Amino acid sequence: METINSASTEKLREFRSQIERPGMRSIIWIIFLTLLILWGIYALYIQISGGHVVTGMRDNVVWGIYIVNFIFFMGISYAGALISGTLHLFRTSWRKPVIRMAEFITIIALFIGPLYILLCIGRLDRLSFLVLFGRIQSPITWDVIAISTDIFGCLIFLYLSVLRDIAALRDFTELKIPKWRKKLYRILALGYTGTQEQQVRLKRATDIMAGMVIAIAIIVYSVLAWIFSVTLQPGWHSTIFGPYFVIAAVYSGTGVLIIAMWLFRKIYHLEKHLTRKHFINIGVLMLVLAAFFGYFTFSEYLTKWYGSQKNDEQLIHLLMDKYFILFILSNYLGVLMPLIVVGIPKFRTINMITITAVVVVIALWINRYLIVVPTLESPYIPIQDFRPEWISYSSTWVEWVLTLGGLAAFCLFFTLGARFIPIISISEDQDRKGEIL
């Protein structure tokens, strides 16, 4: 049976420029991102050769923006898994143009996020000890097992989701690509020809993996939250951190998805595929998550303030003093803006929803920062040495460059992934047929 019908052929012709040789703008973009990554590698060399003294992390504040980046990237990865898995299982009619972007976000963020944990380790030569001598009682060991499972499951789900398109690219004779890519498509297609039996099996396997990645995503990010909540630290020892982290993860991931939709819509002229309806639908999801996130944030800080425990009061005072502007940006602007922009119909334009998504992503990164750093600056045991650089955390250029390098790597892998597999599904008719069977 042919794997390409007339509709898929038209889409393949439409996305030929995306798959074939990159244009000059794409080459310049890839070179720019590569230079940022190389700058990050140089900063890593400085950190390894000079030690953690080149960062702002000290004996008191042992975690900084590396952990913030880890939590953030892992959050958007789980959000991509939840969104793509849910849209797939519910057979949402408008899902096709956005579901692959969510899948790409999941995989790329899953590979980049854990790298920031390695940046916090002073002795990378002892990294193997975690596997050889890891204790199952340690929440860190839980996280390693959970993340490894999530990467494995999401890779399978992504592969099953793109298998039809890989087979279509294999059989599209008009595509002008190097021989090694044609051979790779042929290998990855695994002999898929689109027979009725193959479609039924692929549909069942994809449905199973969609359900599994949803469950794994919730479990894994809850485990990450428990690393904080089982620790006796002011601001962390909280019973709602599990659902709070899950909601924040999906919230930030929704914002990243909207930004990706806007960028690909502009770059590849996907106006007929990514319409205002798609932005409004994802925007409504962002509005609902903003309401949940605002509720959890209010509950978290209200109970700390009303409990009047000394260390919690110290943390609240620090947030209201030193971090007041960041607190307002994260917990007020980051919550109210989606409610206003998406909630009021006349503001529901593509550009306004995208701007709101940018604000949400920044606000959620700040939220992670406010969870990590102020708590470490408010320890239970009084600080004996009052040198400012020990009491307060201030990130250095090395940390910011490595943060920028991770962001550049995310964008680069997204760009290269979209050049290997179309960012919009080209096997729409086969998908529909598989749903009927």
C-alpha cells in the first residue's frame, strides 16, 4: 500500500524548503546559536579549571540558577508530554499543527535540563558513584530513575508519532536530500507501508504510550517536587509542592508552546496551518492554568504567613524586601496578564497571546528562582560568618553564559529537528483513517 496520498504529497511539496538545504537565514541562525553554545563551553572550562568559586554559589547558598534552569527545563518537558499526550488521546480536531511542537519541546528539554545538575557537581569524576553506590532512600536517586524512565518513554512516543511521516519522506522521490538522510529515513521507517494492519497496530501502540507519558510526567515532576518538600527548609517543607510543581510545569510549557507556534508560523509561513483558533485554544488552557497557579501560590504563602513560624516569617520578609519586584512580576503579573488578555475577547489576538506567553515564561522562571535562592538565604541555623558574598547569592557571568548556552542548545536542536521531520504532520489522512479503524 502506498504511504503517500495526494494530500500528503501536497504537504510534502509545501514543506520541501523546510526539509531540504537550509537557506542563508537558517545558516546564519544556526551559526549564531553554535557560537553561543561555544561561549557556554568556554564558561564551562573556566568553571572546571577555576572551581565553583567562579560562580555565586557558596557554603550557604549551595544552589543557584543552575538548579533554577534544571527545574524550568524539566517543567516544560513534562508540560510538552502532558499536552501532546492529552491532545492525542482526546483526538482533538485542531491538535495536528501543535502536537509535534509539544513533542519536540518534551524531548529536547529532557536532554538539556539534567545537564544543569552536572554543572552543580564539584567533582564530575565521581558522577559514576551515583550509579554504583546510590541509595534508594535518597530523593536524588528517585529523580535519576524517574528522569531516565521519562526520557525512554517520551522517545518511544515521539518515534511512534513521526513514523508515518518518516515513511512518507522515504517514499517521496521529489525530495532533494543527501543519500545518508534517505538511507536514515529508510532505516527508521522499519518497513512501514501503511497497510491496514500496520495502522491499527501503530494506533494502539501510540495510544498506550500517550497514556504512559502522561502518567510518567505527573509522577516524575512530583518526585522533583518531593526533593524540596521532604527537606526541612523554610519555604520547601510543604505538602502541596507536588501538585504545585505540576501545575507550574504545564503552565510554563504552555507558554513555551505558544512562543514556538508564533516563531514557526512567521519563519515558515504557516498561517493556514496555525490559525488564530489554535492560539486562542492554547491561550484558554494557559488562562485555566494561570488560575490554578495563582490559587496554589496564594495558598502556599498564606499558610506560611499565617503560621507565624520564625523562619517562615524571615523568608516572607526577605521576599517582601529584597525580592519584592521579582515577587510581583512572578506572582502577580505572571498570573493576572493571561486572565486579562485571554479572558477579555477583544485582547485575544495572536500577538497579544504570544506576548502574554513570553511574560508567563519569564514569570515562571522567576518563580523557580524565588523558590530556590531566598530559602537558602534563610537557613534554620543562624549564619556565623556575615560576609555579604556568603549570606547572599549573586550569579556571575559564568552562570549566565551557561544559561544562555543551554537556551541556545534548545533552540538549535529545535531548529535541526524541524529540518529533519516537518513541524506539521504530513500524514493527516492516514491519521484520520487510523482513528476510524
